[in-house]
Amino acid sequence: YSAGREEINDIMIEVYPIFLCGFFVIDGLQGTLTGILKGIDRKDFVTYSTLLVYYLIGIPIFLYFSCDFGLGLKVYGIWLSFGLVNALLAILYIILTFTTNWQKMSEKICMRIEK
């Protein structure tokens, strides 16, 4: 199968909005929140939640969205599933970030620095 330049351009134009939103915006937010949580010593939570969401939720969503036995969205389904998985992680990290007791965390970090 050989795709012509025009067909590739059509696919890129169709995928571009979800690529921008799913990859740049949501992935950037999720990466920033990951750094915040690692900074307050929640590395284990970040590691396990990332593994859980990407492998146990992300792969089935990817297969369902992109393959012919599911929705059959092909390239669009790949980027849509990637964006949804990143959005799920970002929401999880936002909840954890906003429910953190920052006063207690700052005291814990100061004690760790003094040692």
C-alpha cells in the first residue's frame, strides 16, 4: 500500500487538532504535574499510576480506537487514545496536587534539607 502525498496531507489535517491538544497541551500539563509530585516525594505514586494507566487502560483504549475490530479510527484513534490517557493522568495528578497539605509538605522538605 502506497499513500500519496495528498492522502498523507489529508490525514495530517484531520489529526492535527487532537495532536496539538493531546500531545502538547495535555502532555505538557501532565509532565509539569509529574515534576511537582516527584518534588514532594510522591515518586512511587507517579510511577505506579503511570504504569497502570498507560498499560492497563491506555493499550485497550488504543486498540479499540485505532483497530478495525473497534472504532477503526486508525491514526486519529492513536492520537486520541494517547490524549485521553494523558488527560486521565493529568486529572489524577491535579486531584492529588490540590488535595496535598502543602504546609505539612513544606515542613517535611525543610527537615529533609536540614539533615
